[in-house]
Amino acid sequence: MTTRRAGILTLLVVAVASLDAAAQTLPRPPVLAGCPTENLAFHSCALQKAKTFTPPRTSSGKPDFQGYWRSLLTMSFTVEGVREDDPLAKDPFQAWEAAPPEIVEPADRQIPYQPWAVPLGRRGVHFKEYIDPRTTCSTGGIPRLSLQDASQILQPPTDDHILWLHDDHHQFRVIAMDQRPAVGKDVKLWNGISRGRWEGNTLVVETTNLNGYIWMDDSGNFYTDTARLTERMTMIDADVMHYEVTIEDPTAYTRPWKVAWALVREMEAGFELIEESCREGDRSVPNLLKLGRKLYFGATWKNR
Amino acid sequence: MRLAAPRPMTAAVLVVLASTWTGAQTPALPRTPDGKPNLQGIWQVLNTAAWDLQDHSARLGVPGGQTVVDGNDIPYQPATLKQKQQNFANRATADPETKGFLPGVPRIMYMPLPFQIFQTPTHVAMTFEYAQAVRILYTNGTPHPRGPINWWLGDSRGRWDGDTLVVDVVHFTDQTWLDRAGNFHSDALHLVERYTMTGPDHINYEVTVEDPKVFTRPWKMSMLLYRRKEPNVRLLDYLPALLMDEEQAARERAKTK
């Protein structure tokens, strides 16, 4: 009886936490900036559009990405997509909407995990036994941060940094544009250390020094502290950006892989980011711990 | 009468004189393309204000320090002074900062960890190593949103007064303290911050604190912010609540082994 009740409670708590995350993604339109909106089709089309679109410029002549953005063509549950016949699409507590994978490479659109990592990440041990790190008020991490809620890009006219501010848990990304040297590998951060450069109209951001404590989605897909991420951001019309991330991690994967989606401009007049305090009011983590869920902190890949 | 309608030439001379007197065009300051002092970079205090704003001797784990408060006097009302003393007695557990919460403003400014300033013509953004805190100071002429709002770091609207960035901050919670010594405020807290570069590597940071529910009059603190000049200095992260969780997870794992 007690076990059964605890089980139902777990489901309810998880469902509520997940609903909260899911509610933040916008519905998928049939066409976006003249491109189809299935992720791989959008990706291929957007790469072509990027060649011809001339973005607005800052006073110093760089592409002007400033303003408020939201993600589109995303879902929070899994980067590997949810098929119509997936049992989770008919889950009585939380029916996940069927959606194509955000993965656009490799061709099978699955994360190329090494064999040891499959039972952890692919709706495995993480999903069944651990608390989603984001639920503990940590960063969503890269790339998940860019699909949660609204964000704002600031480009100081000195061109030495780009700042990417996120509503989600008051997270931020400092992107150094000044070609400074890397930081020693034993310095590890939740959002890593990012260095950026312009390649034509594309902002290319390389991130290392990640602690590997985040999940890429609600279902527990992950990388370790040896991951290297390369984000490429290109405007394809005045209000739409192509966002692509290459994820490499020699510890967890057999090859690099890639996700892609869109960032669209937030149009609401007078829109501003608001302070999203999280830990200050959080009540869910102690309950999840009582129900036997564990804190993650990379425990599975560290102790393998 | 004559003063009320000066001839254009007189007015121009007065403006020049005024800017000389206030040092409004200190030539050595780095400037952004729009001519404002360039506050960008990584900054940090070198004081003990986070532990105790006022004069204090060393305590275990707390270096002694001199006051950052004008006249060393924080003008509590009789009832709120009792609360402050009680806070001090219980500070090891009662200080909300010990739970890893956002430490409020101005305390976030003098936590002993670095923060970074970014500046555009319409925004000054501050990102903090401590608790991944962010302050967005709007310098685009917009007013505070209508309250009541209880934000841990308040709502900040700034303007340039000559070479000084003046920031008005309201919409606070009553859940943060001003230091570990139990100095506190209510949700009626109103701050006016003044950021003045005194050279390329120093910012004079001055805050007027007003809170009619707690103090008998406005009072002021001031301190220096120092530029971190190590060649590859970067903002890292120190997330107290998650570091506590990480320790807890390690303890749990040790137990089950």
C-alpha cells in the first residue's frame, strides 16, 4: 500500500515538474522563414537561406543578434524524438506529444552512445532513478538552456564579449570574443567556458571545461566532463535564427553528433526577462529524495 | 530673475565650469564608443562587508574589518534594533545566505567573489560568480514595472549623471540580509546606487539605503570595486546550493556502500 502510494506520488511529482518544462515550448508551425519545420528539413533549408540572408549590423559592423529570443521546433522530453506509437505518447499521467528528433546527424538520428552509456542515458538509469538536475534549480546546460523559455542576447559595442542571458533559473553565458587562451582542464563549470568567433554571418561558439552534471533533456541523455560543444548561430530572416550544436565526447560517444532548431524573436512590446529565482522557493527536491530518487552530479558515468 | 534667463553664452560657460568642478570628463577613463565610462570587466571588492558592514574585530573565520557605513551608524528603529541583535546571535543558521539563496542587493555586490560588467547603450548587465546571479540594469529610460513585486535582486533602472551611473532599485523581498552580522531590511527597501570610475581600474560604489519600515532615516555605504587584472581572468561559478547538494549526494553514496 505504502509502496503503491509512493509510486503514484512519484509519478505525480515527475509529471508536474515535466509539464512545467513542456509548457514553455511553442507549437510547431508548418513553415518557418520559408523552410519546412521537421528539424532535419529545417536544418538543410536554413543552411541554404543563411548563405543569402543579410543580417542587420551592429555599429561596429557585426551581425546584430541583440534582442529577445525563444526556441522553436523543440520539445523538452528527448532530443531523440517521440514517435506516434511510443507508449509515453499515451501515458495517462503525462502524454508526451509526438515530435521528430532534434538530432539532425547522424542519419539514424540517435545519439551515437558507446555501449556502456546506452542503459544510462536512453530513458535508462538516469530517467528511472535520478532527479533531473534541472529540477534541483541548476542550469539546463548546453544546449538545453537555449530551448527553455525566453533569452536575451547583448553585444557590447567593444566586441570583446557576447552575453546570452536566459530567463531559466537566472542563467547566463559569457562568450569571450577576444581570442584569449583556454583555461586548464581541471577548471569545470556547469555551463563550461565559451569562446566565440564570427565566421561570415555565423557566430561560432566553442565550449569546453564542462562538469558533465547536466542532462540534455528530461529523459536523461547526457555527456561527460570531456565534452566539447560547438554552437553555430545564423540569422535566416529578420526574426528567425538557425541554431545548431555539434556535440563531441570521446568518453561517451563513438562519433560527433548534431542537433538543430530555430530561435525566433520575442515580439511582445515591452518584453523583459524577469528574475526566475528557483532554489529560494523550491519544495520538490526534498520530496523526490524522500521517494528514493537520487541526486545526479554525474554519479553514473563517474563511478562506471 | 537674471539667473532664470541666462544668455546662451553664459549657459554654455556654466556647463563647462560645472563639468570641470565635478570631474565629469576625467580623461584617463576608458570609454565606450558612445562616450560613457566603460565599466566593463571583472570586478571584486577587497573588504569584509559581506560578514559585517560595520567596524568589527576578527572572529573565527571572519577577518576584522573597518566600516563601509557612513559614520559607522545604521539608524535602526528601537524594535528593529532588537531584531538585528537577535539576527546576530542566530546568524550561523538564520542568515538566508547560509541556505545558498540569492543574497540580495547590495550584498551581492560585496560578496568576496568576482562579477563581470557588460555595457551597451541601453543595458548594463552584471553577472556574478556567486550563485550564478544576474542583474540587468536598464539604461534605456524605462521606468520600474508596477509593483508589488518581490524579487531577490530587485528591479534596477539606471541613468548617467555625467560620468556616474546612478541606479534606482526597488521591488525587493524581505528575505535577504545585508550581511552575515544580521543587518537586514524589509520589502520596502529602496536603494540608490552610484558607480563612479576613479581611474581605469577602480569604481567607487556608493549606496543610499532607505527603508522606512526598518530605519529612522536613509543611510549610506561606500566602498571600492577593484578590477581583476590577471591576464586570463574569467568568471567561474560558485553555486552554494548545488555544492551543498553535491556533498549530500556524496554522503548518501558513502552510506549505501
